[in-house]
Amino acid sequence: MNAATQPVKYAHMTTKRGRTRKKLITAARDLIYNKGIENISIQDVTEAAGLATGSFYNYFENKSAIIQAIIEDFDNLFATCLNQTRAKLNDPAMRLSVTLKYYFTQALENEAWRSFIISAGLSDTHILVQNSKECREDISAGKKGGRFRSENVSITQSLITGMATYVTLEIQRGKLAKSAINETVRHVLRMLGLPDIAAKAFAEAPLPDISAPVREDLPADENIPFRITVDRRSLSRDIQLTRIPEQRETN
């Protein structure tokens, strides 16, 4: 199984409060997929979750807070998927390269994530990126081991995070080709002191098999899918009319 098809299941919370909170998050996320954030209310969320409207405020202050909780769910799942692979990578350059490319790939290609941020109105402002603390730790480990050069780890981390954010947004906006991913990784590794030939090799190396986040609670009924899948299914029907074979992506 490759990184595009290997599923990961959610570990659901077992406390009553955790289960209720999860119901609200799931209901909000699925409503956002189906209707868009501008078309749902807190009452819609609680009704979909089978809860009283007032119960929402025991867990979240407003819609923005539950959106942030959904994003954190995604962030945690992506990090969990990557951690097992990261733990096996002893070379700091390889670890940083794989991490950067993984987040680039998921930010641009993971259907569930892309659907959510589009439907939540966040596609032009929010991206997936390695958290700052982990990135600083990776740079520090490489510097301590003599693999990286950095006069100030915090500034270096900010530069790397800034570049990753900018490149992802520009690709999403159609202003950069996806080839910018490898070029960015190559540039980051050169900035950290690797020779260009080594930086290029790391940047162009394929990702190892990494479990791709596939949310087990996505709508299964094709008549009520999330928005990106609606678009793709419409396109698929058009393609089939012209007798061109079509293969649906699975993330």
C-alpha cells in the first residue's frame, strides 16, 4: 500500500464529555462539507449531533472555536501519521525533507482536508505545515550533530515555515507549479548548509510509505458528498460520456 491509499482510523475519545465533543465536531465538519460555513448555524450543528442547542456552549464559545477544533483534529491526525516514519529517520536532513514534502503533499492533495478548508472559507489563508516547535527541534538536532548550520535556530525555523506557507498558498492559487515543492525543499536544505547535490537528491527522493489520513466518518453516500468530491464526480460523468477512462483518487 502506498502513501496515497493507506488509511488511518481515528482513535475516538472514551469519556462521555469527549464523545459529546466529538459528536459536535463531526456534525459541524460534515455540515461545513455539505453546505459551507456561511450556511450553517450553531442550532444546525446541535440538531445534527442530536443535542440541545445550549449544550454547544459547554464545549465551544462560537463557530470559530469549533472550526479551530476541527483544524486541530486534522493537525493531530497528520502528525500522528507521520511520527512513526520520522522516528525511523536518523539523518536530520532526511527527516526534515520528508516532513516538508509530506505536509506539502497533504495540504495540496488530501481530499478531506482540501474539502474542509474550501467549504470553511479558509483555502486562501490556512495551510498544513509542520508545527514550529517540532521544526525547531529538527533544526537543533541537525545543528548539534554537525549536519546543519544555523546561527539562530528560531529565525531559521521562521524562515522555513514562512517559505512553506508561501509556496503552498501560491500553488493553491495557481501561481506556482507543483514543481515548486521540490525546489523549496532543495532551497531549505541548501540554506541549512547541505551541498547542492545532496539537497537536490533529498528533494527529489520519493516519500516513503506513510499512512494517509482518511477520516472514517466522511459521508459515505455519494449523493451527499463534500464539495470537492461533488466537483470531481461531475467531471467524471462528463469524462465517461467521451469514453475516456477515469480513475478516482483515493486519499
